[in-house]
Amino acid sequence: VDWRALGNDGEPPALVARLPQLRAAEARVASAQATLTKAELSLERATIRAPFDGRVLTQLADVGQVVAPNTPRGEIYATDSVEVRLPLRDRDLPFVALPTQRMQTGDLGGEVVLTSTLGDNTTWNARLVRTEGAIDRHARQLHVIAQLIDGDSASGTTPLTIGQYVTAEIEGKTIADALVVPNEVLSQGTYLFIVDDNLLNRRKVDVLWQNDTESIVAGGVSGGEQVVTTQLGQVTTGTRVQVLNAPDQDRSDASTGGRTGSPGGAG
């Protein structure tokens, strides 16, 4: 308008029309819009959402704290798939259905019952899902991984807490033609007393597996033989005995001896 009022014709020069100032203002607006978009994106990213359902294990940032990119904010763990790491001794490995090879067909390993050691008798049902790829170099044991079937839900009222110690009972393989005897009836850990024609016979047996109370014997005893299952103290082979509660004897006629058993199945 001022250009026309001064009697000039045509379009005014760029400097007169203040086009550089206009372009600078437009650039500042565009920059401000880009800054706003970036701030909105940063605000959206400030809300932390876990990619799965879980619980917070560790919080590493407080409200109002300025954190740099790639800085850990905390640690969480999933509640829909809780796993427990269990050590197995070398002597127990042949008797457990390990899932290492079976996972190729989608099958899992044996069942596991976990019991709390806190005294509340809470139990959880789990299954072996995999084994670790190497032996623990410190304990020289293989660790297997048991996964809770129902996530963190328990048969009682207490969920399994991360880091909690538990006792595990792992389903083992079935051993055919085996005899289960109390540990105390084994003489020197590898011998059993057999009653043959009312005479004691001290016989070496093959002990496959043993826990704190029982032993599995899979060799050295045949079906139908009478195995002494009570402690006899210091006795020798050839000692004559009479078996208590034998089918063809009267209880009042028995003098020494003990209960007997015969080989059966053990799992």
C-alpha cells in the first residue's frame, strides 16, 4: 500500500515487501512446530509400558528425575511364565526325563512339585522345559529349568516370589524289576541279607539310586527271594533264623528274624 501511495508502479522489490523477514518468520514457525512435535513424542515416550504382564522388581528412576536416553529405568519380570532353576547331581541325571531332546517335538519334561521353604506349605505345579547348555563349573552340576504351569498362581494363597528358595520333587523314570528297601537294611551300603532255607545269606547287590531314606536295588536279588527288611545287628552268613509272620509258620513258634519282602516295581 505504501509502495502505491508513493506513486510507484509494478511489484515492489523483495526488501521493500519485507519478504526476507517473512521467510524468517515462517522458518521460525516451522521450527517451533517441529519442536512441538518432538516434545509431544518425548512426552509419549515418557510413559513406560511393559511389553508383557508382570511385576516391578527394581526401580532405578524417581519422579522428576532427568534421565538420558538408553538409561535403565528399572527391572520387571513376567508373571505369566515363572521359571525356577534347579540343580541336578550327576547320579540323578539318568533317572530324570530331561527335556533337551524332547523339545524338538514340542514335548516337555517330567512334572515338578515345588514346595515353599518358608513354612506355609504352599505348593506349585511345574514342568521341566529345558536344560542349561553347560555344567556349572563351580558346583559341577547340571541345572534344569522348571516352568510354573499356572504362572504365579499357587494352590494356596501365596504366589511364588522371585528369589524365593523352594524344594522340588521331580518326576523320575520308572525302573522295572527293582526293589525299594530302607537304607538301614543295607549292610555296608551294598549288601542285603537273603533268607534261603532258614539260613541268612549276605549278598552284594547293585544299588542304582539312593536318597536319605530309601535305596533302589536293581541287581543281585531275584523274584521270589526273601529279603530281610529289619536290622539284624552283627550277624554272619549261615546264621539259622525263623521268619516272623511266614505263611506256613505260626507266630508263636517264631524265634528270631524279621519281616521279609520280595522284588517289585519301583518308580
